[in-house]
Amino acid sequence: KGVFSLPAAAIKDIAFQLRGEISENFLFLVGSVEAGKPALTVMISDNLVAGKGLNAGKMIREAAKAIQGGGGGQPHFATAGGKNPDGLAEAVNKLEEIAFARAGVISPCIAFAKAIPMGPTIISAMLEL
């Protein structure tokens, strides 16, 4: 569990760096609030996209409803922005729900932190199957 203060560009850099290091069975879900606006980031390894049918773009569009926003991207990477930071925990929960339903049982390597009302915060779930 952890709460981090990082800008959106840093979250994207971390996602791509981790994906480069963990080439299989990798799912990275991040919710953040910066300047009062919520954002979501999803990164998925190629084997989960191909083998389990996970699609970051589709997942992010569904979850972004909770933050009153929208987004999209590629099957392996997508982002979304919104207007409702209070819906961030629900959005990340939705991302987890979609991933778990599609990918099946995932080992309990989960980091999750609830949003706090001060500064940029991140809600994240990093799963290594």
C-alpha cells in the first residue's frame, strides 16, 4: 500500500519502465488527482492483452464514467481524465473488477491506496500474476 505524489508524466514513465522490466503477466492501474482533476492510467502486458482479452482502452472508458470523464488509448496503454475526484476510488475498483473478471484469479500482489484530499495522490494496483 502506498500514496505517492507524482505528476501524470511521471506515472506514464513509471508504467512504461515497469512494462519494459516485467514483460509478462503485468497489470498497472493508477488513479491520480492533480490540481483537483482526476486521471486514470492503465498499462497491460502483451500476453494479457492477447491471452486474456484485456484492453486498456475499453477498460479506461468504462471506469472513467465514475470520474465523470472519458479517455481511451491502445489495448496495452490508456489514460482518462475527468471532473469528479470523489469517484476515483470507484473508478480504480471498476478497473480491478474488469481485470479480475477477464483475467481470472490473480495472485495477491496488490498495492492500493485510497485518495486523500490533499495534493496529488495516486490510487494504484500493481499486479504481477
